[in-house]
Amino acid sequence: MATLAVLALAGCTSSSGDDTDAAAGLAADAGRELEAVAERLEHFQGFAGDGVLVSPFLARGSAQVPDFDFDVEEGYVLTIYCLGDTGAVDVHIDGEPSGPEPMDCRDGQITMARNAPDMSAAESDILVSAEGEDAYWLAGVTRSTDAYRAVSEDVGSSRGGTIELAVSQTCTLASDADCALVDGEPVTIAPSQFISAGVKEADAVPDGVSSDAVRLQLDDQGASTLHSLSAEVAELGEEGRLLVKVGDEMLSALRVPAALDGSDVQIALGDDTTARSVIERIREG
């Protein structure tokens, strides 16, 4: 496995343009095994195919994404993998923030699609920033795909709508009439417990492997509801779950270790659920 990691890292350069040894040094400084970096490179290569515009590079703190050419009609996708304790990342394009708040990606990834009409052919100067001396990350850029471009189609994005949230906990199927499976896990479901949460925008965000995800920006009421209900779930400990429902479909039963702040939420979807269908129902709600 160590040999595989070194080979995978051979295509990775540091943000300062140094060679593989410098990138390996960054990985060592971050306290990560080279295998961990290789896993993320394999994930990137698995969905990028021959559509790579910027090969993955390893960086710490703030770094510029190398210049690249793209088709303005096609768009592009920036994928960032956070390493270690890197919890939030800011992306600035031409000096302007890409969103109202830093994006959360602790021990995970961020996938940001740029599509017309929200971009221009002159777009350049992409700066990725993460706070802290030990804020390490990998990033790469790919061409867009039909799934990514769905965010610019009529049913691929939504401005306005609602989701429903409820406090729940795990249960035993045979002994509780309100117990049902969500994400393969038995949880209590009581329709009267659900509270509507307003959504400003909803976008389709493929995760690059087998399923889609939906990124939500809640309105003030929705963010307040999310905060209060997630706090209740956190107090329930290991058995607590936050249910997320859109229309008649139960999307997820989330484990919440602490109250959730902010308005941005990303929800992974199962193989049988598409982001397009979820966004349609959010709009209808």
C-alpha cells in the first residue's frame, strides 16, 4: 500500500509548485499517512476520468488554484478534500467570496460546481483558504458533467421552498408502532412532530462516486429551526436523530453531536433518490 501511495502522490504538487518530495513533506507535517492522501487522490481520479483541468495539489492555509482553461458553456467543478482538523474553507473567486459563509468540510470534502449564468469566461484567480497552522487540504478541478450542470437547469436548482425537520431517536421495530426504517436504521416517526424549515436555495451537488447530495441554504426561520431541533437531538446522545423530510419522502436520519449553527446544510442522498427529484419537492413545499 505504501508503494501505491507514493505512485498516487507522484501526480500531486504542492501549492508553491514544488515537486513530489515537497508534497510528501506537507503530508508528513500534517501527521497523515501517505495512504490517506492516496485514498483521496484515487477518489478524485475515480470520478474525474479524463476530465481533469487541474491535477490535485496539496496545500496548507491559503493557496491559489493554478490557472486553467474551461468552456464557459460547460463550466467546471472545484473539489476540495479537507485533511486532519481542517474544519472550514473559504473560496474567493476574483476577490469575491463564493458564498455568505465558510464551507464546512471537517474530515470530508466540498464539491463546488460553477455553471452559467453564474460565471463568466473571464473568471480566474481562485483562492482557497483554511484557518490554522495545521489546516491542510487537497484540491483539484474537473470539467463539469450533466449531473453537475443540473444546477443550472429549471429543475436542478430552486429558490424558495421548505423541508421538514423533527426530533427522533432509535427504536425497536417489533415493539413500537411509530418505529420505521430510515437510512436502514429504526427510528421513531410521528407526523405531528415535524416542523417546516424555510429554504432560500437548493442545489444539486454530486459527491463524485455513486449518489447525489443536495446543498441547502436555509432562510432565517429555517436556520433557527435547525439550530433548536439539532440542540434537542444532541441532548438525546447516541440514540438521538434529526429527521429530514421533503414532501412525503423521508430523506435522512442524522446523528447530531452538537447544535448546528448557520444556514448551509448538505445532505447525502441514497442511490434510489436523485437530487433533481428532491429539489422539485422542495420547490413544491
